[in-house]
Amino acid sequence: MRVIYAFLAVRMLRLARFDLARSDMLYRDGDAAFARSRDRVRRAEALAARAELPSLVSMR
């Protein structure tokens, strides 16, 4: 019976480590997506200013 519990424990630890690594990857990807979005908004604001349009924030 202990062998079965040991096998299950090892399997659960491996799954937990996999979930943790996946979570870290998604966190990093999310941060990168937010950075890209902020950069796009900054570029859009710059283009709007060059076109003498009102700020995108005031258009909401």
C-alpha cells in the first residue's frame, strides 16, 4: 500500500511542478501582452497628436 501512496505522491508532485511552471509562463506572457498594449496606446496617442486629433482618453 505504501508503494501506491509513494507513486501517487511522486505523480502529484510532478503535476504540481508542471502547474507551477505553466502558471509562471502565463504570468510572463501576460506581462508581455500588457507591455505591448501600453506601447500600442502610446503609439496611437502619438499618431493622434500628429493628426491633431483629440486624445484617445478623451474619446471614451
